[in-house]
Amino acid sequence: MNFNEVQTPCYVVDERLLIQNLELLKSIEDRTGCHILLAQKAFSMYSLYPLIGKYLHGVASSSLHEARLGYEEMGKEVHTFSPAYIDSDFDDIMKYSDHIVFNSFDEWGKYKDRIKKTNKHIECGIRINPEYSEIETDIYNPCFTHSRLGVTLANFKPDELDGIDGLHFHTMCEQNSDTLERTIKVVDEKFGPYMKQMKWINFGGGHHITREDYDVETLIRCINYIQDKYDVEVYLEPGEAVALNTGFLVSTVLAITENEMKLGILDTSAACHMPDVIEMPYRPNIIDAGEPGDYPYTYRFGGPTCLAGDIIGDYSFQRPLTVGDKVVFCDMAIYSMVKNNTFNGVNLPSIAYYSKKEGMKVIKTFGYEDFKSRL
Ligand SMILES: *Cc1c(COP(=O)(O)O)cnc(C)c1O
């Protein structure tokens, strides 16, 4: 793959790497009979939905627009969950969704008659909060104190389950299957009595299935355990795992300055193009770069905005950098395009993919209108 072929900044997704992930996910569906959905919140590059749809069962959505995108561009099952639905959206949510998951019994009570009255079969679920999670960062922990996501056992209403086909929990983030196994134990203890009457259980996302050290056999054991014990179908809705390590963000060095260390200003911004770098926070990997000090030439990279904290991180190189050099960030398919913005008038990166058949293909570029039209 030749990154010099694209104008920067540009997200590039490598179809060959995506297919590797999809094949692993498909093998789990084949071995267990479970259904895997793409959580669009992590990755909504819909030009690849026809490909993803060959391997996965459909999409998970958290809004009307995501539901519609999945319906129109993948055309398979559409599952929708929202912490609270917008009344005026709900008819369209029903139009685009096969499964609708509610965040409380109040919400279920509010909408169930409308669901009953449509001539379409929609399966309904309740999101539960098992109050067990091993996530240490609160912003990513759906079980932190007073979390608004899901119904706790204390608030669960067994006498309002008529019409409910499934239970949904989502309590993981970038975790391995040992965490799932411990979570399932708690879910089973607390909500087992209600699972018998369900058609399906949705294990949510956060399963880092396509990471190198992920233990697939434990995941398979967890799925089979719940399917066999309660005679239910299991759904998983990973976002990250679908497109993990399949994308790059290609950028160019615009300027090199100095302030007690070498500073590189890039044409890509942490704040605009990879907001998780600041939100998580984390330091993305760069091809051919090391930790500061690993190699002789260390630089701190920042974006072209006027935000002082628009800093990506410190990196070292074997050779000194010069203006015009390409800097390629790794694992930039997920939670990047879906979260980017035009703060400070910074243009959005174009979007490209590389396939064996067609080589590098730019499928989308952005300009002034994309900035102006949102304001
Ligand atoms: C975010 C989210 C997912 C996907 O999570 P990943 O960490 O990207 O796998 C799935 N389901 C729900 C309800 C979510 O909020």
C-alpha cells in the first residue's frame, strides 16, 4: 500500500485487514449459531457495508440516523437502542428497525402500544444493568455509580415483561473474554430467572475479539452456556472489533519548530480528526516511530488548530523529519470518522480504501461546504 498516493489528511481502510477481522467474527457465528452485529457508533463507513453484510447479521444503532443508515446501506437486521427515544423519531425508528431495545420500563410502557399497532414484526428488549463491570475509566463504564444506562435489578419489573423478547447488557470496553465470563456469571445470578422466557440475549459490545491475544474459546463457551441453559439466541454487537487495526490516518508534516524540544505541526488534528486521543486519552501508534528517546530524533506532534492542547503525542524517529514528510497513524478506522468535526474550520480528512482488486481508491473528499453547512 503506497500512502503517497493520497492527498492528506486521509483515512485509509485496508479491505484485506477488514476481511481478516470479518472472517474471524463469522467463524464465531458459524461455530455457535450466534448473531454478530456491527455497532455503527464505532465504524459507519457505509461504502463497506455490502462487504460487512456478507459476514455479519446486521447493525446495532443508537439513533434514528444510524438505524436508517444500516437499513439503507446494509439491508440486514437493524437493532436499535437509545437511552431515551425522541417521540417524533419513533415512527421512523420502527420503520427502520427489527429490534428495539428500551432503557427503562417507563420507555417500554410509553411505546409498546405503537409497536403493537404497526403491521411490522418488531422484537423488543430491555437493557439491563448488572452492576458489574471491570472498566476503570468512568466515561466508558456503563455501570458506574448512578449510570443512566440500563435497568438495575432493584428497578426491574418482572410483571411488565409481556411483549419483551430479549434482554440486552453492555458493560465491557476493549476487554477479553475472561471479563465476559465473570460478567455472565453475575448476569446469570441476577437475571437468570427472567432469561428463560426470552428469545434472545444481547451481550452488547466491548468484546475485543480481533485483538491478537483474545481468547475466542472462552467467548464460545460463554455463548454456548447461555444458549444451552436458557434456549435463547445470543447476539453480540461489537464496534471496535469489526474494524480494529484496519485503518490508517495519513498526514503530512507542515512545519517543524522548537521550544525546548522539537515540535512537529501536522495537517491532522487530535481535536478534530482523532478526538479519542484527547478524550480517552491515549497515544496512537505511528508507523516507523518509537517511544520518545527510542531513536535519536524525538518530536512532539500537534495539530493545525489554535487549541493549545491539540497534541497527539511524542514520538522518535531514526532520521530527522522534514517538512512534507508523511506521518501515518495506525488503528484509525474506529471512533475516528464517526467522531470527527470541523472545529476551527479545519477540513475533514478524505476517506479512502485499499483493496486487492482496485488498489487505493478515494471515495470521499470534503471542503468548505461541509464546514459551512453545519453552522
Ligand atoms: C458502544 C456500544 C457498542 C460497541 O462497543 P465497542 O466497544 O465499540 O465494541 C455496542 N453496543 C452498545 C449499546 C454500545 O453503546
